[in-house]
Amino acid sequence: MLKVKDLRAEINGKEILKGINLEVNAGEVHAIMGPNGSGKSTLSMVLAGNPAYTPTGGEAIFCGENLLEMEPEVRSHKGIFLGFQYPVEIPGVSMVNFMRAAVNARRKYLGEPPMSASDFLKLMREKRAVVDLDNKLASRSVNEGFSGGEKKRNEIFQMAVLEPKLSILDETDSGLDIDALRIVAGGVNKLKSADNATIVITHYQRLLDYIKPDFVHILYKGRIVKTGGPDLALELEERGYDWIKEQSGNE
Amino acid sequence: MMAMGALRQYIDLFRDHRDLIDSNSAPLINALRPAALEALGGGALPALGSEDYTVTDLEAILAPDFGLNLAKVPVDVDPRQAFHCGVPRVSTCMGFMLNDTFVGPSDRQELPDGVLFMSLRKAAEEHPELIAPYYGKLADLQNPVVALNTLLAQDGLLLYVPDGVKVEKPLQMVDVMDFGMPLMAVRRMLVVLGRGAEARLLVCDHTQRADLDFLSLQTVEIFAGEDSLFDLYDLEESTLLTSRLSALYLEQQRGSKVLLDGITLYNGRTRNEYYCRFAGRDAELNLLGMGIEDGRRVLDTHSVVRHEVGGCHTDELFKYVVDDEARGSFAGRVYVAPGASGTTAYQANRNIVGGDKARMYSKPQLEIYNDDVKCSHGTAIGQLDPMQLFYMRTRGIAEAEAKLLLKQAFMADVIDRVSLPGLKERLHALVERRFNGCDASCASCRDASSRNPEN
């Protein structure tokens, strides 16, 4: 589904990604872990197409197409979803208008007419249930005045509505208490299928108790320095990142 | 020097046609012309770039050889027919102004006894005793726009609400600019609210012909009596070739509450001046405005609020979106006199500027001679937030659509302060249509109006 080869990227002239290699297939869950500043969020931004980041080398092929050439909205239409570490507040744009715009943009891309009001409301109701999101948030501005947990649930709600092929969840666990974490992780697990894939970016092993990864990658200084199974995350939890730093420092 | 030329032609016109002007107006209106002529003096105008005229070039605006319909020759247009744009018919009481001639309120019977919503000229002839204490008493002839208006004005709108009378139905005044050649319309508006009187007025400025130069020269005087309540929504939907020079003067007595909202959706070159004065305690003013400027449009807002007595409250908010090569300017001054203790005054101007060639000038000013006040002012000029844009695009919303939503959202708070039933919703729709790039002419907004069962 996704093949990343020697991907390099910079922001403001500073190279952050220094040759990423990653392959994700349908049905898989990949965890990307690593210390602060290793490039985890940058990788998610580059894959989603944030114009502030400039890819400078390598490639990212998604379902046979060059991802790096696509506008962010086209990536979304093709099935990429980014769950933000810090969901953006948009005062003045209500959740319901935002979601209607998103749903109808996708339908327009697919050559379908806009969704009827009743179908849309039904869809919202159905998807809210995935993460137990309060209906009252629908009339509020996007993420404005949402609690930390509500923001993250809102991300998974949007993921549920858009039904992406590949979801990249950037530190979805940060700022969540254990109950919220359970709900969010539960939402992700409900949406998991043999046809889609998930990249979970996280700092801690904690989230991986709830979302079981098939592969764990360790990102350090812009490169994936180690790949393993779920055990690798446990090992990190036990030993910290220092041994990784030492190992890759010695390379 | 050319700088003397623009005004000169109108002074000469006045001298040559004074009888014609006077005979097509009322004695009370004519009586102020000599003072206006004297105030205009040699015909010098503030130059572009001078203090308070950062983006408005009065010389250039007045330079074209506009016609004036001094003889009040009937124009073969029925504004009630010509006008069918997507503006809310929120009122059953609608008046029309064709260029600068009042052509009648729709239904007199809707108004409570004693309320006058009529031609200013006719009112000045029929009820001079009502008009005399007010006409020309606030507007300052030292302001060249006011002096020129006073020199040439023949008609306009009078809204008179006697003591204790509440006009429940909102009033609507539709100004239509329609003439076969470039025209200057010289309009006057006089609003008098007695003690405890209440009224709300929506003024819609339209230009029917997009291919000709028009100038609307407007002077507004509003007297808000004790404990009165008045809302004025002033909506401009004109054309690129239309200029508008408007000077509004407001005086508020004790306990009065006034809302002024200047909404510029489509225009050419506009300068809106607001001069507001508190004459009695415990009065409240909401001074609002928004402008959407693109192409080479110009919008200039100049406001002065004078707290001469204590205990009054001002809340001022102006928001602009300036794109392409458009220029915007906001200059706002709030003055608090030495004795005006217990004043609260908030002023804000926020702007989104897109594109390298768009320009926005903002000059917020507080002038406070008193310690016992709560005042603040602020200005912000920025661009659309790139993270908000990116967030929306990751949800599949195209960049253009995302920008549209963000610009609409930017205007949301100023629109939400509209209290006229139906107007708020309609404005949200009009602003959406505006940002979508639809043009102001009726043909292009048929889609929007067809969704409105009232149209």
C-alpha cells in the first residue's frame, strides 16, 4: 500500500528526514517510536503533504502513485488520513459545516452528488458512536473549546467518517487519561480491517497495549534505526532510548 | 493646480443653477447652502496621503464630470421593479431612493401614529417645525464632504419617531443608483428618535448599472433621544465604478442604545466616516463594520467616538478581508473627556490581507483624559492560518474551499452581532456568495435569491 524509499525532507532549510525506508501493507498496524526530535511528526506531515515541509529526496508511493506530487486534499481523497498530535482549532467554522465540506469534497472527487441532509445526519450519528463523541460538539466551532480528550476523539471520529485506507495517527495518546485512551484506541480498533492500514506514532508503549502493532520501528535522527515486532516496544519501555542512541551513535 | 479643480466644478455648478436647486428642494434645506458655500472656500480638498486620507483620493473621486439631476427630472425607472436582488425583505415597510429622489414608502399603514418615514424634502415642506431643530445641527461643514453635500442636497430620507413610540417592524431603505450617464447622487438622511423611541433601519445601497461612473455623496445625522433604541444596518452592494463618500453624525442622549453596522460587500471606492458623541450618561454604542475588498476596490473607515460625559459604553469592531490589489484603511479614535468617569470603551480592528499587492492601513487611537475608565484597543493584520488551511485540506477540502470557509469564519463574529431578524442568516449567505466570487448584479445572484422564498 505504502512504499517509502530513502525519503528525505526539510523544513526552513533544516533536513529532518534523512532517508526513511518503510513499507506498509493492507491489514497491518505499524508503530513508529522514537525520542523527541527524531522526526516522527515530520514524517507524518510529509506523508500528509504539509506545504511547510519540502521533500528533498527519495520517494513515497501510495497504491502505485507518487504521493509526494499530490496536493494534501488529493491524498485525502486517495485514502490518506492524518490524525493530528495537536488538532487545529478553527473558530467560526462549525464541526457540522466542516464535516459536510469534507464529505462532499470527497464525493465531488468521486463524481458523486452532494450527500442529502438526512443521509449526512445519519452518517454523523453513526460515526459519532464509534468514539462516543457528544452531539453537542457538532454545533461548536472545530476543536474550539474542546477538551484534550474531545479533540483526540474528534480526530478518530473524522477518521471514521472518511474511511481512509491508510491512517497516520500522530501521538494520538498524548494528553489523554486512561479512559479517554481506551475510547480512542477502541475506536481505532473498530475501524481496523483487512483492507486498511494504520501507522501509529507514539512516544510510549502505553498506547500499544490497546492498539496492537504488527511492526515497531524506531526513528532516530531522521532514520529508522531499528525494526522489530511488538517486543521491541516493550524493550524500549524497559530500557529507554539511550541504548538506541548509543547503538546508532556508534554506527 | 489640478487639486483645485474637482470641487470647483460643483461650486460653479451651484452658482450657475442655484435657483434650479432651490426650487426643487425645501426652504429649510436651502437655508444652509450659503454657509456650506462659505465653508468650501476656495475649493481645496485634503490630499491623498495626508493625515486621515491614507487611501481616499477625494480629488480623484470628485474629478469626473458627473451629471446631477438638479431639476429632478423623473427617471424612467421604477426601482420597485428594477430592484430584485437577494437582499432580505425583512421589512414590510420599505422605502426607495432612486439616485437622490425619495420615491415613496411601500405601505404607510404599517407605521405607528406620528412616525414619519418619508422624503426629507417633503417633510421639510410639510413639517418644518419638526425638522428645523435637527437639520444640519450635527453635520460639520468643516468636513468638505458634508459641505459639498449641504451645498447640493435636495432630498433624502427622514425617519422621525416621536417620544415613546416603538416601531416594531424593521424599516428598510433601498437606495438604487440608475441613470443613463455618470451621475452624482447627493443624499441626506435625518433620523430623530424621541425619548424612549425605538426603531431599526436597514439601508441597502445598490447600483443597477455597472458600466457607468456613479458617486453617492451622503450625509447622515442621527439624534438618539433619552432611553431610545436605534439600529442602523448600512449595506453597500454597488459596483467597481461606484464611489461613495458617507459622513455619519450621531448624538446620543442619556440611556440611549445605538448600533451602527456598516457592511461593504461590493463597492468601488468607499469612505465611511462616523462621528459619534455621547451627550448623556449611561448610553451605549455598538459600532461595527466589515468589508470584503478585492480587485482594485478601496474601503476607508474613519471613526471618532467622543465620550464627553461619563458612564457610557462603546464597543467598536471592524473587520476587513483585503485581497488582490485592494486597499483598506481603518482609523478609529475614541476620546474620553476629563470628566467622563466610568467610561468603558473597546475598539478592535482585525484584518486578513491576502496577496502581496493588497494593502491594509490601521490606526487605532485612544485619547483618555480620565483615570476612572476601562478602555482597550487593538489591531491585527495577518494572513489565513496555514495550519488551519492544512488541517482542512487533510480532510479533503480543496484549498480554495478551505480559504473560503476560513474567510467566512473570520467574518462570523461581526455578522453574529446583527440582531435584525433574518438579516444575520441572510448576511452569512451573502458573504458566502461574495467570497465564492459571484458578482453583485442581480442576474448572478438569482441562484441565491431563488432559495429565498421571500424573493
